[in-house]
Amino acid sequence: MSRPARVSVNLSALQHNFTVLRSVVGKSRILAVVKADAYGHGVFEVIDALQEADGFAVACVGEGLELRQAGVDRPVLVLQGAHDAQELQEATEAGLTLVIHQWEQVFDLPDSFFLWPELWLKVDTGMGRLGIQPEDVDRLLERLGPRCTTLMTHFANADEPEDPINTLQLARFEQLLQQYKRMASAANSAATLAMPAARYDWVRPGLMLYGASPFVEEHGLDLGLWPVMTLRAPLVAINTHQAGDRVGYGSTYRCPERMQVGVIAAGYADGYPRHAAEGTPVLIDGVLCPIVGRVSMDMITVDLRPLPRATLGMQAVLWGEGLPADKIASMASTIPYELMCAAGARCARDYSY
């Protein structure tokens, strides 16, 4: 059964953002990151719209297999690689490109593994998550052979371009490239935009394709990006409260005067962040109305004093067109990735160009 909150996905905006990306990266090839159902936007619709992408990146083998089963024949990079022998076999048959990021993925596997068409080797230059240590690259490349075409790394703080850790990571990676002469990939959305030296042969953009900024102090529109996802829900109640009346769980909001409070049919069950701060804006008929009280599972209450003409059934934009997801995320102490993935997974989606 469909809930009132709905996600609208503007595929023309997605294509616009890809054009912005292409103008930045020059000759670098683009692996569009479509993990987690394309950040909640719908992986098959996104791939269909990104006909000019050189390939796609997913988190796990299962996601890669779904693309192959749907007929996607462009390169598909599996960022976490194979976790066991069964995944290895399935990925081999599907022609997926695997990332090697730990010793066990190599030395505990049979020699037939090295019939693989292409492998990427991930090096930990300072992220501290996945990747082998730089001093181990030599031994692993010797074991992997020529089918290991590409060295890759990932930046810990690319969303803060002035952080000196970025320079340190880049220097460590450059030293390896000079020594081993492989193709290279290092740049996510933030590094693609802010670190030209990190673009190399392949870039791996995700968030910027979907219209949000990867930087702490900027919104997508500041970078010329258009929002791809808009989360909407209807205004289902308008209540008149007196001065001193309390609103919502915990009675945390007290009405300062006689006022109208609207109830929007969406909440954290629809992917809206429960911890959105009081005052977080909602856009109704082009007017920003602040949240009052706590976000509930299925409802959000808003101050309608800025919009005295409000009527039942009006659609509220919770983020997207006219209201950047970046802004809502910052007021909920989270990131736009989480908003998109949560709402996209829970709400019915509509697509348009």
C-alpha cells in the first residue's frame, strides 16, 4: 500500500549534472556510482538516463549481478570485491570488475581466480577503512599479474578541500603510481571538483550526480547542480492553537500566540530525519514554513503563520526543488546521502524528464 509521501526523480536534472561533471573532468573516464539503488533514486532508471557514463560502480557483488541480469553491459566495478568463493564465481561469470583490498582476497583463493578479466587494487593512503598498505603493493601486484590494471585509493577528507590530509594522501598515491605505472582512480565527487590532480584515468562521482554538494559549506545549486530527488507530502490537517498550547510528542513546542499549525503526512517512516531541528524549513506553495515540535513516524507539524492562505491538500516539499537536501541534512546533523537513501527506499517514486 502506497503512503502519502512520494519521491519525484527528475532525470533531466541527472543528465544536467552529468554534463557539469563531464565539463570538469576532461579526458578522465567516469564511473557513475549507483550503489544503494543509486542512492535511493532507482538504479535502472538512473543507468538508463546516464547513457554517456563509461561505467558504473556498486558496493557489492549482488548489486553488480542485478545490473548484468538487467542487460547492463558497460564496465561494473564492485567496490567491496568478492567476500567468498560463491561471490567470486558469480562475479567471474558476470564479468564484473572486482576491487582487491585485503590479503585474504588473494592468497586464500585458487589459481583459477587469476583468469579474471580485470582487477583493481585498492591502497589505504590514509582513509583507514578498506585497502592494503602501500608497502604491500609490490607483493600483491606480483601475485595479481597484468590483470590488475588499476590502482585506486579513497580520500578521507575531500569534502574539506583545505585539509592537509588530502595532500598527504595524494602524495602517497603519486609515489605508488610513479613506481608501478598502472592506471589510477582516486576521486569521488568532492575530489573530482576540488582536486584536479586527483582525477587521473577514472573518477568515481556519486553525490554530485544526484544534485547535492559534497562540500560542508556549499549547496548543490552553488556548484551549478540541480536536485534530482524531491520528497513531497500533502498537508492533511490545519489546526488553530492558542497561546501556550503545546504541540507534538514531549510537548517540546509551546505556541507563542494564537496560530495555525499544519500537519504534513510524512515522517521518519518515510525517510525524513527524526532529529531534524525545530525550525527546519518545509516549502509549501513557495513559502518556507518551519517545523514545530518533534518529527513523528508519519507526521510533521509546521508553523503556518508564514502561509495564512494554506489549504488542505497542498503539497509540501520536504527537500528537493526549491529546498536543497544539503540544507535539511545539516539541520538534522546528517548528510544528504542518508536522506536520499532512506526516502528512496521507503517511498513510491515517480520519474520525469
